[in-house]
Amino acid sequence: MNTPTPDTFPQICSDAGLFCESCVAGTARELASVCKGLRGNMIGQLFVQIHPNSACAPMHKRFALRYREASQALAAAVAAPLAEPMPMRREVVFARPRTIAAVA
């Protein structure tokens, strides 16, 4: 990947020490964990809303790719069986006994 020159990516990113690839990959991972199952145009629309600077536009395809990779990784992690045993059920115990009165 070509490294963008300092004048082609947002000032806020350079101030924070971010690079396009790591920024896009991190954002895509976070989006995949929150919004599952996005397709095509919706991924693109969210990319533009998250990264409104025109200098970020070339990273659109990378963002979509990273989103799909993260979605697949999350789906695989969720599909894996839990190693922990299920906790045993406990019987419900009331704090104070209930009295029942018959009314005639």
C-alpha cells in the first residue's frame, strides 16, 4: 500500500499519530462488533459518515474488506462452543414465609 503523504490525510490523524490502514482496520473491527450483517452500500454509507474527510475516501475498499474479515472472525468466535460448564440451577428461596388465609 502506498503511504499517504502528510498533506493527503487529515491533520487530526497526523496529530494523533494514526495511519490510514490501522485507523480503517480498527474502525471496521469496532463497527463489525456493533453492527452485524451489513452489506454493500450500507458499509459504504457508514464509512462516509465515520470518515467524512475526502482524504479518507481512497480507503473505502479497505474498510469494506476489513469489516467483512472482522465480521467473519466474530461469527467464528460466537459459533465456537463454550468451554465453561453451565452453572447449576438453584432453587428459589423466599426471604420470608408466606401465610395463606382462607376467607369464607
